[in-house]
Amino acid sequence: MTGLAAACPALVTLDVSGNRLECLAGAPPTVDTLRAAGNPLTRLINLPPSLVTLDVTGCGLGDAGELEAALAAAPRLRALYASGNPAASALGRLRLLAACPGLSYLDDGPVTGGDRAAAAALARGGGAADADAARAEWAAGEKARVRAVEEGSAGGAGRGKENAAA
């Protein structure tokens, strides 16, 4: 991809999927969507700072630490597709989320509040039990919030009619 930044300085979406790229260096800094699935990537470094969506599905990335560092260096990243990489499998969903807390979509589904709570527990140095407890605590809080809204709506509807009549 050498010279691409100079040739296309305003490029926003770049799809280099299914090529023989070993590195993604050289992507213009303006790229916010980078699709590179199916490349034999050996390294994931120097990602564009504006990156919002990254697809490296099935690229064979094997260094979990390097993947974690690359994601941590992409603060605007919101959607990540990394399945089919040994590094992503080694890290697991929660560690990927801990490395990139701004994600709203990871591989095959949206990131939930429970996912975020569990990932934060892991990031604080907790283990799987801490992550499970954090997810359960988040779920209990959600149920309580829903119950409060439902109870408030039922009571609020009657008060609204009374106020309208007054």
C-alpha cells in the first residue's frame, strides 16, 4: 500500500480483502473503514488514527499482545471483525473489549452493557469469576431500571389524565 496516502489523501473507505498483504502499513490517515479480511497478515501496526471499522477476519494474526496493543491504539474503533485469527481466539471477546472499550460491535454481535461490565472487571485485574459477577450485577441493575420505568409509566399515565382534566 506504499504511496496510497499520497495518491488518495481523502480516502475514507479502503477494501483490500483477499489480497496477499502481510501488513496494513500505508493506509491513509483519513481511512475510517478498513476491510482487510483474508490477507495473510503477520502484523497489525500503524492503523489509521481515524479508524472506526476494522475487518481482519481470517487473517491468521497470531500475536495476541500485538493485537491488543493495536486495538488500544485505535481509540475511535467502534466495530471490529477479528474472528478466524489465533490472536483473537487467545484473547477472547472480553479481553478484546477491554483493549478497545469503545467498541459497539464485535464479530458476530453488538456489545452489551453486560459485556462492558465484564470486560472492565477483567481490565481491573479480575478473573473469569469477577467478570461473571460484574455481568450479573449489570443485568440485575438493568432489570431494576426496567421495573422502575414500567412502574413509573403505569402510575404516570393515570396522573397525566388527572392533570389534563384539571
